[in-house]
Amino acid sequence: MPGSGKTSVGKELAAMLDYKHIDPDRLMEKKYACLLQVILDKSGEERFLKKEEDTAISATKGKNNLVISPGGSIIYCPKAMEYFQEISTIFYLRTPLAVIEKRLGNVPRGIVGLKGKTLGCLFTERVPLYEKWAEVSIDANYGAKKVASGILEKLRSNHGAQRF
């Protein structure tokens, strides 16, 4: 979900692992020289999702030692999710809706699926998808450094330190 801490946690985890951090949303903003909301408004949801999927895959294809923080709407892109499942460990940052609402405040941002819905409805719609694709679910109701440390611990216990 937007506001779950994907980018902040991703940056912390990348620093801990000495990996490169990739944020496809920021790459899209750079490529199109505008904010995600503008890209979404101009493209519409379907084309936006295709751009998001293409950006996420092309930015990571054939590269190693990455921490990837895709936008929350990537969950609507089965091709991207299958790709991520093949190349990585997918973590779902479980964050309570109230925390997400507080973190987002009134910041304008491109949120796919929000048109005509409340953030709560979108949360209810997306959580089962996040749970479906995630290999590991982690409580993200903490600061980025603590959540990143928890992810690192899970990675090491699930896959062994030699993977890193």
C-alpha cells in the first residue's frame, strides 16, 4: 500500500546489504519528467499499470544485488509479480490502515484504483493480493530501520547467510 514504507525500508535494507535500491515509481517520474499523479491522470489506470510493469521489469532485468521497492499497484500486474517471484523474495509490509492514512496525510500521489473509492476500500481490495504474492509478511508498523532489520533477519533465517 502507499504509505506502508516501501521506499524508506527499501533504502535502509539496501544500505544494510550494500545493495543498490531501485524504486520504479521514481524511475517513472524521472522518465516522464512529472509526478506519478500526472502520469496516472494522462495515461489512465490501464496504461499506467503497463508503464509501471515495464519500468519495474526493465530496471531490474539481468541485475543482481538489488532491493526493489515497486509501487503498491504493481500487485495488479501479474506478469511483474511472476517475474519478481522468480528473481527475488517478495515481502509484504503489513501496515495498519490507520498508520497508512496518517503517513499519507494530504500528500498528492498517484494511487491506482482509488478513483471512486476510499483508501479503506482500496486497502481491503489489495491486502489479499499482497498476501497471495508475498513469500514473507512482516509487521511494518515501526520505523524503517527496524523493519529493514526484521527483513534481513527473515532473509537470513529463511535462505541462509550465504545468499547475501
